Amino acid sequence: MTGRVTVILGGAASGKSAFAEQTCVKTGKNRIYWATSQILDTEMRQKVDRHIAQRGPDWTTIEEPYDSAKVLPKAQPEDVVLMDCATMWLTNHLLSEHDLEQKTTTLLKALAACPAEVVVVSNETGLGIVPENALARRFREAQGRLNIALAAQAETVVMVSAGLPLVLKGAL
């Protein structure tokens, strides 16, 4: 049996990660935090340290910027996995010039096969202006396609804005 997938969308600093963490806590399950960011500078290190302190000690953190196969198959039905976030995961693959379609397919298959409940945080990047450079436009397009694919597979999709959740699909 596979677990349930919930997608939490929102803009930068919208409260989506905090909402996702609360969603995981409410399950009462063992909490696994799949960190997809790469710590490449002091600012990111400080941000990660703040997030770790906010979450507290009741989380197992797995830092894996690329490979869902190193995280999702290891989770058990008594676990809930928080992937924070799909946007950083996509950025890592885009900047490494990986095949985004193939990587997305692999992620979606891993989510479908995962025995644990999974909560995926992702940025909604399509609400702003058209970016002025080709890389940013490619990223925005790829993020939109990834969000569509994640939402299609998820049982529940929630948009968070100003810390307020709006259920777009399913129920919490």
C-alpha cells in the first residue's frame, strides 16, 4: 500500500513550509524532513539553521538535493515525509543540466510507490511578470509543469498565501 501525497503551494515567504510542518505534526507519525537545498553560502546556512531550530528535535533530517530514491523508498507506513522543497530540487537539477523530464518522472514514480505519507512543498512561480532572461523563463516554465504533475498525482493540494491555507483539491 502506498501513502497519501499532499502538495503545499505558495509564494516565497508565504507560510507554506510552516503550514506543511504543522500538517505533518498533525498526522502523529514519525516525521522525516527531506531537505533539498544545497548550502552554498553563509546566508543559506543561517536559513537552514533557523528552520532546524523551528522544527525542533522530533524530526529526522535527510539532506538530499537530487535523488528521491535515497529518501522515499526508505520511509515506512508509520512515517510522514516532508519534501521541502520541490522548487529547490528542480533548481538543483536545472543548474546541473540534468534531463528535467526524466528526473520528474523518477520523482513521480517514487512518490507513487512510497509507503509513507508525503507532504511536498513547492513554490508557485507563475503569478509574476515574465522573467527577462532565458534561464529564468525556462525555470518558471519547468516549475509550472512540475507543480501541475505533482498536483495531478496528489490527493490534496493546498495554496498558502499570507499564512492562510486554501484547499484546491481534496481535504485536509
